[in-house]
Amino acid sequence: SEKIIQAADSVEPDSISLVWARVPQATGYYVYRRGSDGNFKYIARVTTNRYTDKKLTDSCTYTYLVKAFADTAGGTVTGNGSHAVTAVTRPSQVENLKIKADKGKLTLVWKTNKHADSYLIYRAAKENGSYEKIVTTTDTTYTDTSAKSGKTYTYKIRVVTGNGTKSTINTKTVTYLKAPKISKVKNTSKYTI
């Protein structure tokens, strides 16, 4: 088998993009994906040296090979298959991200992602500022005790799976205002009971 596939990568949770070296005199390429039975099954015929496989399941492993073909006067000639390449789809991003302010703290809460081994949390002190990783956690909540009242913070959260694959980023911006503390109460009523 020829080593023509150059890259296989997941950009979205439900797709994998393949890129391979062009084969001289090839009219096009057949793309195959390994099925659950272990055999490769034809999934596409393309005339370019790239293909995006869509509608896949997030956080799953897929294996591909490509065969070049040429249309000739005597019919279609198909070459040997490329080496097989494997790629993992990205996990889906966190869902239902909410930020709550309570008792001098900001708490981020989100829905559990079934494929997550951990979550990376980043924070920027300005809406379009630079991000700093503040924590890696396995929980679905994080309390930021260093947030300052009157500041705007933008948080980004990524799902990380056991094999290191990371999701796209979910972003949420909040302006944090502490509840005022009442320091003195004075009765201003002119009437007494």
C-alpha cells in the first residue's frame, strides 16, 4: 500500500477531514472507512485530494484508506489502497454553561459531557483580552474566588477526553458585581408605636 494520506483531523465533533498527496494521472479517488466488522467500505468518490466525512459520532475513532483511479479508454483502473490512517472526532463542547454570582464568588456550572475526562477553563479579564488557563477540573462546576467586583470576565471551557482530544470552545462573558453590604440601618420613621 502507498503512503499517500498526509493528514486526518477532526475540526468539528461530527466530522473528519482527510488530505492526501495527488497521484499523477489519477482522475480521482475512492475513499473508504473501516466498518464495525473490520472491513473497509466505500464511502465517497472525489476528484480532489481532500474529503470531509460528516455526520459522525463525537469522540469516536475512525479509520480510512484512499485508492486512486484513472478513467482510460479501456475502462477505469483502480490503484492499490493507501496506508490506513486513524483519526478521532472531537468531543462536543460543554452545554448549558451558566455563571452564577453568590457570596463574593463567581461559579461556572455546565452539563456533564459523557466523553470528558476533564475540562480546561480559561479566563480573560477583558471581553477580547488574552486568555489564561486557570484550572483543569473533573467537576462540572468551578468557583472563581479571585474574581473582582466591577470587572468583566470572559470564560472559555474545553472538554478533554482520555486520549487528549479537545472540544471546540464554549464561551461566556459576565460582568461581576458583588452584592452591596448594608453597614447601618436607621429608623427614619417619625411615628412610634
